[in-house]
Amino acid sequence: ARRVRLHYRIATALERTAGVVGLSIRELAYHFGRAASYKGAAEAVAYASRAGDHGAGSLAMEDAAHCYGMALRALDFLPAAPDTDERRVELHIKRGRCLSQVGQWGSARRAFESALSLLSPGLDAGRCGLLVSLAEVTFWLMDLPALRRYSSDAQDLADRIARDDLWGDARAWAASALVSDGDVEGGIAADRQTLARVGGIRSFALARAPLTLYWRGHHPEAVQYALQAVENARTVGEPAFLLY
């Protein structure tokens, strides 16, 4: 109990002098977070969220995920309210995205599933996006039954809300499952239908299509889509997409 109170005293003292010593938001998030069971939970959430956003913007994905985790823990000490629940969903999604960018697929899956379970009814676009994210992480985890389930649900929902971008990503991960099962021609056919509808490779989900075409000897088509993928990856700001 004494240590918790000391963390709060340190946090408030550092907050007053932050402009003088150039203190990082990360340190304020840490001390307010350690004191959240006593006081300063709202400050802990605010500073940890800002630290996470800064880390993600600097491509320090693991540190960003850790900061979002600190914010989530501090949220537990705030009164229940609709805006608190919305913040919790947002933080789970941000944490999941950071974890998926560094290949921590199991942890990313748990974060996305937590967000999905807390999402308010009627937020169909957000629900569809989470289903697509879960399709992606279950592909890398090689849980193909779960991938097919999430992809199918996402495609149905994307059709209902007229979101071709989300539909294309969901279908692309489903095609990846076909390729993983050895049905390369089936995967290529699905990719071609998807690309015809969505107009090209604009996401990581579709970035595998050129590689599959290359495997089957469709080299001019593979080069065409690969160049398109690289051009779009440079503008999206998603490290995994650009690296792939």
C-alpha cells in the first residue's frame, strides 16, 4: 500500500516537472499505472494510451502493445460506463494490431477476441474488421477451421454493409487457406475473382496473390500485381505488408 501511494506521489511530482526535465509519457504512464488502484487511474489510461500511440507511430510495436496493456489494466479501476467500454474495445484492437505486426499471433488473437466480445451491437463495420483480423491471425496460427469460420462471417457481413475492402480481405485469407491445403489453382481462381471486384492489391491480405501466381508460372500477372502491392504498401504504413 505504501509503495502504491509512493508511485502516485512520484507521478504527480514528475507531471509537474515534465516540461522542465523532458520526461517521457512512458514514465508517467508507468507510475500512474502502478498507482491506479489508489488514485490516478484516468491519468494512467490517458498517458499509457498516448505512449502506445507514440510507440506504434515509431514502429516500436512490442513497446506499444505493452503500453496499451497498461492502459487496459488501469481501466479496470475506473467506474463502468459506456465510454469506458468503448475505450477498452479500442485499446484491445490497437494492442492486437501491434502484436500481429511482430508475429505474436496467439496474443494478437486473444486481444481481437476480447475486443469482439465487448463490441456493442450495431457496430457492423467494426465487427467485420475484427473478423478479418481474426481470419489473418488464425491463418498464421494454421488454425484453418477457425480461419474459414471468421472469413465466412466477415464476407457475409461485408456484403450486407457494402464494404468491398473488408470483403476482399476476408476472401483473400480464405484463399490462403485453400493454398495451404494444396489447392493452389483454387486459391488463384479465388484471388482473381477478388481482385476483379476490389480493383487491385491494397492490403496485406491480398499480398500473397503475386507469390501464388509466381509458383504456378503466371509470371507477367505476378509481376503486375507485385508492383501494385509494393506501391500501395509504401503508402499504408503497415510494416508487415511492406516487408512481405
